[in-house]
Amino acid sequence: MAYDFQVTIDAADPHPLADWWAETLGWEVEPSDEAFIRRMIEQGWAGEEDTTVHRGVLVWRSGAAIVHPESGQRVLFQQVPEAKTVKNRVHLDVRVGADRVEAELARLTGRGATFLHRGQQGPQSWATLADPEGNEFCVA
């Protein structure tokens, strides 16, 4: 049996990081269900402290997700209390095509990514960057 999965990325502030990645990938931030959140608070399953307002919308404080506009593939950004301290063991490879790598590097560093280094293995090359919270990813 084959399983579906989502990638979950730890974040200090998941909503701005989800916004950043949605724009980076051309994906969409998953919409908040404000009525559901309010029902959960009214029924005692959650408290006001579990929520925040992001861009004028009531959201869960602890997470935000982005989804691919066609496939529905999902990446979740989950709030954690500790800061990132070491290299990721898992990272995203953003495949833009060799002819677009330099333009994407300029675009992403202009939006807050940090260039880390370039790599090459045989004919394959890539650039490693870090998102605004320091999570490494590659552009190839």
C-alpha cells in the first residue's frame, strides 16, 4: 500500500514563513476556517491563546500550511519553541531549471533568503540557500 504524506517544517513564526514559501513556490496559503476555530473555542476544545490574527484573519497560532494549487500537495509550518541550531536533515529542492537558477537566486535573496554555497555532482549543479528562519533548501 502506498501512503500520502506532507512535509512539516519547524518554525518560530509559522504564518509569515508560510507566506514566504507560498510566494517562493507559487503555491497558496491554505485558508483558515474561522468559523471552525470559533466553534472549537466555544466548545472548550481550544482557548483564545491558541489563536492569533494574521493578515486580518483568525488563525491557529501553532501552524500554517501551503498547498499546491493543482495537486493539493501540502507543506505544514509548525511552531516550535526552540530556535534552529544545526543543519537540516531534510530539505526541499526547488527545481527551476538550469537556465533560471541565477534569476531565482536574485529573486529569493531579494525576498530574504540567504545564499549559503554552490554544489555540483557531475553535470548537476545547485545553490543552497536558507529561508528567512534559516532552514536550508536548494535551487537547481
